[in-house]
Amino acid sequence: MPDFADLFRRRDDTAPDLIAIDGTDRFLIDEAPHVHGDALRQPGEVAVVDDRLGVLTLGLITQYGASDIRVVQDSLVGERALEANAGTFGLRGFHHPDSLEDAFRDVRLVVLRLSKSHDRLDEIARTVARFAAPDVVLLCGGNVKYMNLSQNDVLRRSFGEVTASRGRGSRACSSRRTRCVPRRTVWPRPIPGPDRCTSTTSA
């Protein structure tokens, strides 16, 4: 893998010398082909959630040739950084769907960078379980010091099997869908506007 710390470096007025990649990004990019390599080779079968500055999306494109990636970002800074980095390196192959349903319908691999919010994790897991393909894998990762066992419990509400792995200061958990999720749920909610463990899941 190339040194993405150099590849995805950009300067702006608010964050000079900003390095967009960290160990979690690298870990998720490395793990993706092991949990669902076939999805990476098929257009439109991969979704990326909460990609801070575009590294996950562009890393999957440059490393594995993924195309038509569906990107979900709550942060306007993240959206602008993804567009800026893509423009800098002449990369396309992604788009931002209008809703979580559109983002996850029939996808087979979802790559999620975990935050501290259990509600966010629950929303994504339930929506993926409801709309994605039967063999979907939800690959989640985050810094070890911010992850805990309760996140696995959140994933188990939607997926029957959760498997954890660890490396380079980051942790991932994988869950596989072994039971049906009720169709009635409080999620998904609409994706906010611009102001707005690795885990795997399979049926």
C-alpha cells in the first residue's frame, strides 16, 4: 500500500498541513478485500460511511478499483475534503445518495468509521440490515481507546454474529446477519443537508 499520509495531504486556511489519514483508515482499507473482495470488484456494491476527509473512499478506488461507491457523510468539511482530494488526484467513482435507503439498498460491503455515538451506529446497522443485499458485510473500525464492548451489543441488535479483530492501534469487528430484522423501525431518518471493532454483516 502506498503512503497515504503523503497522498492525502492538503492545505487550507482552517487546517494547515492537514493529514487526512490515520491508522483506522489504513486498517479498514487493508481489511476490506478480506471481508468482501467480490463486492469491491462490482460497480455500486460498496458504501462508505462517515469518511472524515475522503481517504477511505479514494483508498478503495485506488487500491482495489472500486467504482460507483455510495458515500454518506454528515460533515460538510468531509464532503469538501473528499471532492478536493478527488480533484487533486483526478479520481472519480463515487456519489452521495439522497437517503440512507438509497445509500444501502442492495450494497454488499459497507465500510464505517466508528464514532462515539451509539445512536449513529444503531441507525447505520439497522438500515444496512433492512436494505442491503443478503450477503452484506458491515466493516466498522475505530481507534482502540474509543471502542468498547457495548458497540458490539448495538451491532447484535441487527446482526447475529459479531467478530472483532485488532491491529496497529485500531480495532474492527465483523458481524454476519443470521436472523431477520423487523421491517418496522425508527430508522432510517433522512440524511441531513450540508449544514447538517471492524464489523461484518452477512445473511
